[in-house]
Amino acid sequence: MIFILCIFLTVYQATQGTAFWVYVSEICNSDAVMGICLFTLMFMLTVQAMTATFVMKTNLGIHGMFYVLAAVNISGFFLFGALMKETQGLTPQ
């Protein structure tokens, strides 16, 4: 189980885990926008923490919960790849 968790964290940090914050800081130079992004992140982490125990007690179990999280991250990877635009060479607006 620890091995699966390490793989999940490694893949998440190598893909969309850090890419989102780099992208937001390049396109949004407003503290208000960064605050909204941070609030959304913390809210979703709270929801995830509050529902994790419930999901582990269902038929999915612990392994199923990580499969669901992996599916969400994989779909997020493709979503970011499709929707994020290149910012290299753009001037600040």
C-alpha cells in the first residue's frame, strides 16, 4: 500500500500537481485571483479529507479510493493538456 501511495504522489507531483500553480502565477498577476485559487484548493482538500473515511468503508475500500483518485488525476492531466495555453513569449497584460 505504501508503494502505491509513493507512486501516486510521484506521478501527481511530476504532472499536474505543480503545473497548475506555475500556470496560474503566469496568467494571473492579481492577489485576488490567487486567493480564489488557494481557497478552492483548500476547500476541495477539506472535502476530500472529510469523505475519505466514508469512501474507505464502502465497497471500494482503500485500494478503490486510490483508483478513484488516480482516475481523477489522469483525467485532470488530459484536461489541463487540452485547455491550458502556452504562455512562453507572451507579454504581461
